[in-house]
Amino acid sequence: MSATEHAPTASEYIVHHLGHLSTKHQASIVDFSIFNMDTIFWSIFCGVVGSLILWLAARKATSGVPGRFQAAVEILVEMVEEQSKGIVHGDRSFIAPLALTVFVWVALMNSLDFLPVDMFSGLFAFFHVEHLFPHHRVVPTADLNGTIGISFGVLLLMLYYSVKIKGLGGFLHELVSAPFGIKMAPFNLILQLIEFAAKTVSLGMRLFGNMFAGELLFLLIALLGAMATPFGVIGHTIAGSIWAIFHILIVFLQAFIFMMLTLVYLGQAHDAH
């Protein structure tokens, strides 16, 4: 049987690359017993790399003329500091570093999308371990579980600062009195719960949707390159280059938006209705 007969179809190729290295097969829409090991690994990897980058910048910081690396990190830190100062009215000793960490972490996770889509499947085949990795997705932010997990952490911080700033009694009173007064307490509570849920879901879904779409386009462009024609090769090169350049903007823009929304939500937790 020829290699062409063994080659997957376009739909099989995309479905294969969109699968996760999971602890077991997912049979239902929601199953909290399943862990996507690739998402967990690359999320931790990017977190460690991001922490290392910031640690090296702090360790090598000098009061003299900064080098390019130090200057770039200082510009980033000043940008985050200015944004947090204008949004969060209160103690920012934890929130500003948090925003910086979120930006660097999400930007690094998004940047994994620049790796060739068949890079790891080729490596696994080369070392004859493809049976251990039937599926492997590199970009954690293209997994809804990953982005919702981060946004859930932001939700916990929103609740924490709401209680810390307003007190438990003040926070509970706000839940039932805002925005229409205490006489509409049941309706107010429902609206407040919907608002917290909507913030969490929209924060995670926005990042996931953009990165998933970008990953899917890279797969479609890779399929274009699989066409054994001059049009396929040339089209793959041109489309891949254009999309990769445009995707640089998306990668960092989505990290910036996620950071800004985190600051906005934490800033709102500091304000009383």
C-alpha cells in the first residue's frame, strides 16, 4: 500500500491536531475527571520561563545605562504600572505585579502558536514514541479548559478583594442592594451572580476563541502546503508568512486585553456601588 493511501484526509488531519493528550477519552461535554496533560505541561512551562525572564531582568538591573533586555523589561513594567494606576484605586503592591505576570504568562503561552504545527508529531515519529503521544496540542490558550482556569483564578481574586475592601458584610449587602436598592434584593442577587459568571466566562472565551481560530488557520495553511502543486507550495509560503506576521499582533494584543480586563475587574472590586 502506498504512502498516499496511508495519508490522512484533510478532516482527519485537523481532528488529529485538535485532540489533546488526555488522561482518558471525553465522552460528555463536561467531565471534570479528565486532565489535558499537554495543556498542563505547557502552561507550567511558560509560567516557569516567564518567571525566569522577570527574575533575570531584576537580577541584572543596574542604575546605569540599561541594556536592551533591561530597557525592554523596564518599558513593560512601566506600561503595566501606568495602566494599573489609572484603573485600580487602592493598594497596588500585589495587583500591579499580578498584571505583569498575567501579561508575560499569557503572551508566552500564545507565542507557542508560532511553532510548526507538525513539529512535535514529527519529533515523536523520529524517536518512535508516537504511540505514547497519540495527540499533542502545544498552545494552552487554544484549550478552553486552560483559559477558563485562568479566568476562574481572576474570579477568586475579584471575590477576595471585594470582601477585603468592603468587608464581608459590605460585600453581602452590595450583592442584594445593587443596582436597584434593597427592595429588589432577589433580583439584584441574580443580576450580581450573572455578572460574576459573565465576566469569568467572557474573559476565558475571548482568549480561547482568538487563539483557537489562529491555530485552526495555521492548520488550514499547512494543508495548503500539502498540495503537490506549485500553487500549493507558493500559496502555503505566502499565506503562512502573512498570517504569521499578523498573528504576532494577535498574540500580544490578546495578552494585553486579558491583562487589562483583569485590572478592570479587580478595579471594580475596589469600588462600591
